[in-house]
Amino acid sequence: MPAWTAQLERNLSGIRRRIDEAARRAGREPETVRLVAVTKYVDSEVAAELVRLGCRELGESRPQELWRKAEALASQADAIGSVRWHLIGHLQRNKIRRTLPLVSMIESVDSTRLLDALNAAAAAERTAPVEVLLEVNVSGDVEKHGFRPEALPEVVERLGALEALRVRGLMTMAAREGGVSVARQDFRRLRELRDRVRPICPPPHALDELSMGMTRDFEVAIEEGATIVRIGSALFEGIGR
């Protein structure tokens, strides 16, 4: 067994402990927070070891990289177990059909055009309803994708027409500048926005999930209501891969 596997296990254990502690500080059960390990920093061997260690939800930002790693890990499923892949980066419509069969959730749906294209592709393929999150640009950063917060009520009201999708919640990234205090404000804004639009969300869609928080700010995200945290670099410190 490579020497880096012990360090990876320690890192994973430390992150899980910090998730548990943040949840308890917020008066929540740790089981209400899911860890998605972002594997864009590492190769398929490290990603497979994460799965073997029990971290079965993995995230990738680029569809092409998700395709590659999903194929590599699928070939090892008998040894390491199955994987739930999350796409957490921007999805171009010409990459939808190849991506859909591989993912458990697309967290980065950032336009009505993409919603409609995903719905049409899923309906054509006759797959089970595809789980998605709506990405919201709460920080207003011009380089970020996502719906404008003020546009979200209109988007949510039209979800009833999307029969091949299941919208499960919202996703955001905190502002690049300002540190943890600004991140907390962004996460609180997303939670408050979710609470405002939740009553108008047509079933079977629901806004139960809040995906927010990464390595630098996941603990305050949990304190503000995150149900999914997306963590990459903190998992891979010191493994030299």
C-alpha cells in the first residue's frame, strides 16, 4: 500500500470530525451534512482510494475529467464499491448526453436554457429523473456563473414543466474576497433566499439541499445550513500526488 494512503485516511478523518463539530455547534445532527470530495486535484488512483475509505460521493468541475475518472473507477467497482458523481462546474449543452448517464447530481445548473436542455435530454433517454441543484450567484461576482438571486422566484415557479428533472435545492460559492465573515454572509443569503422561494416550489421538486462551503469556509457554511459541502485541497494535503 502506498505511503500516501495513510495520510489520505488521516485527512479524511479530520475533515469528517470538523464537519461533525460544525454541525453540532449549529444544533444539527452530523448525518444531515454530506461530504462531496472534489477530485480535480488528484488522479484516479487517489480518487479510488477515497472511495475505498468510504467517501462515495465525488465531485468534478470539468465534464471531460468526470468522464475519465468515472470510467476508471467503474472498472474497479467490484473492489472499491460504487460512486455517486456530482458535476460541480459549468456544463455546456453539447456535453449533456455524455454526462447524464454518469452523474448522480448536477449541482451547477445556472440558466433556464440549461434546465430545458437537461430536461429534454433526460426525457429522450428515458432515464430516471435527473437530480439537479440551481446555482445562484449570491456574491454578485462577475466571473461566476449562476442565477441572479432576484430572478430565482420566476425560475422556481416554472419548474413544474420539467418532468424529467428533479430540482433538489440550491448551490453557491462564496465571494473570492473578504474571508470567512463575507462567506458567512453569502451562505446566509442563500439560505434565506431558499426559505423565501420554498413555498412556491412545485412538487415533485423540492429545495431541501443547500450545497455551499469548500475547504476555506465549509464550517461556517454548515453553521448557516449547508447540507452538502464540497471539499478538495484539504483532503489531499501532504500526500504528494
